[in-house]
Amino acid sequence: MLERLLEDLTAATERDPAARSRLEVALTYPGVHALWAHRFAHCLHPRHPLLARVVASAARVLTGVDIHPAASLGRRVFIDHAVGVVIGETAVVGDDVTLFHGVTLGGLGHTPGRRHPEVGDRVLIGAGATLLGPITVGDDARVGANSVVLTDVPAGATVVGTPARVVRSVPTRAGDGEGTAACDS
């Protein structure tokens, strides 16, 4: 778990040109604080779901980020500026993903099963983007600010608009094979 927390610090420091040090990030970045609280709540969730929800609720009040404890977040995720980010219960976020403020990974309806987006590795999601339903965003994709994504996004694609449409497509990079389990020691 400590390794994951340090990876979160490093990811923020490397991806935010305004970050001056890991100490500054650890003390002042609400996106990092929200990730840390989520990692703790996610580990609690299987055995103590109510306690996990209490932790997530406290984190939302303190950081402005609402991440359901059951959501699965990969390694080195960076939530820049953080405020207004919402990640639903069945959402899956891959490794090395960057989310800007106001991003919603939301569900459609009340049906059982997967209701939220699955985001691949190395994806960038711009400020205010809304991704709804059990869609898949492929590896290395980019979602423009304020886009509304209702359908799958191919790997390597850039999508913009309301509703989002592909404006660019590039080859993707192969994954590094690292897992996304949040509770590994």
C-alpha cells in the first residue's frame, strides 16, 4: 500500500508542472488526498462497506471528489485540480490515467451489473468531461474538455464535443503488464 501511495505522489509531481516537490503535493493536492482516501476505502469495502462509505463521504467533504469505494482505480492515477470529480460504483480506471476537475464517470439507470465507464491505460480526460454508461475508453485515448461521451472510444483516439466524436486517431502503446489491485502490499 505504501508503494502505491508513493506512486501517486510521483505521478502528480511528474504530470503537474506547477508541483515543486513531493512534500508540497502530499500536503496540498486534494486529488492526491482523494486517491489516498479511496485506496483505503476500497480496501475496506469488501468486509466493511458501511465504514468504506463513511470514509468516502468524509473524503468528498474534504476534497470535493466523490469516488465510490467499490470503483477500481489503477496505479499512478492523477486527478488534477480535483474539485467536482465523480467516479461511480462500477467504474474502472486504468493505470497512468489523468483526470481534470469536473470529470464525471457516471452511470445510466439502475440496472444491476456494470453501469459506469471502463477507462483504459494512459488516458487523459479533460476538465468537465462527462462519460456515461457502461462504455469503454481504449488505451491512450484523449477526451476533450466538456465532452459528453456516450459510446465507446477507440484506443488512441481523441474525442471532443457533445456528443463526443472522434477527431483524431493514433496507434497505441503496448501496456507494461502491471496490475491494478489497490490493496497489494
